[in-house]
Amino acid sequence: MPFIVLHTAAGTELDTPLLDLNYGLPNLQLKFEIPIRIERTDQAHTAGFGDPLVGVKWRFSSNEKSGLQVGAYPQIQLPVGDHRRGLGEGHAAYLLPLVIQKSWEQWTGYAEIGHWWHTAAEGRSAWFAGAALQRDLTQRISFGAELFGNTPQ
């Protein structure tokens, strides 16, 4: 696997590709993800694991006739990254989105709205929303586009 070098300005942070594990059960999906974080200051670069995110996606409504599904996806960001080195927040954060999916023919539409609650003293809680549209080209290949936004943090 090639190594990619990313250059950032002094005093910035960057989350590189993360480890994202998911396990599906009927009407449930378990999630664990952990980023590799890079923090750059004028003096040094620091890299290591950031705060992991764990969650459970719960589909509480599914109508096969209409193709509509509704669920919630509560998650918690665990404060285990090294905060002193800029690799973690130092406090837990909580995420609660509501997710909706509608499927018809080869198309699937997704929408979500939710809120991040940050417990750090500087507080960076925010609302967010997103929508995506995906089309199956074959049984193994899909093409899609997503729009996402959030309130200022």
C-alpha cells in the first residue's frame, strides 16, 4: 500500500484515512472507527490514534412496500486519544442522527439530520444535515453523490 504524504500549515490538524469496522445484525449495525491523526505546530509534527467513535445504528421502521426505512444512529466519541499531544479532544462527545432511506428500482436516497454534543469546556456542539442519492449500475457497482453541511462549531 503506498504511503501518502500530506502537507499542512503550521498549527493545523488532519485526520487521515481511518479504521472503520462495521458489523450488521437484523435491524442493527455496530460501528467502531478510529482515525490516525496528524497534528502540526511550528515546532513539530505529532501522529497517532485519535479518539475512537463507537455506535449502534438501529432501524426501527421498515416498509418493504414503500421502500422507506427510518432509524437512529447514536454514537459516542471516547476521549482516549492523547490530548496533550493534540491527538484527542480530552472529553467525550455524543452524536445523535436520525436517518431515513428510500429505495425504488435501481435508486436509493438517504437523508440524515442530527446533533453533535461536545463536552469540552470550549464547546463545539453543532447541528448537521446531509442527503445522498445513489444508483446501482450493476449488482456490485453503485454511483452516488452526497451533500452535507453543519452549523458553525
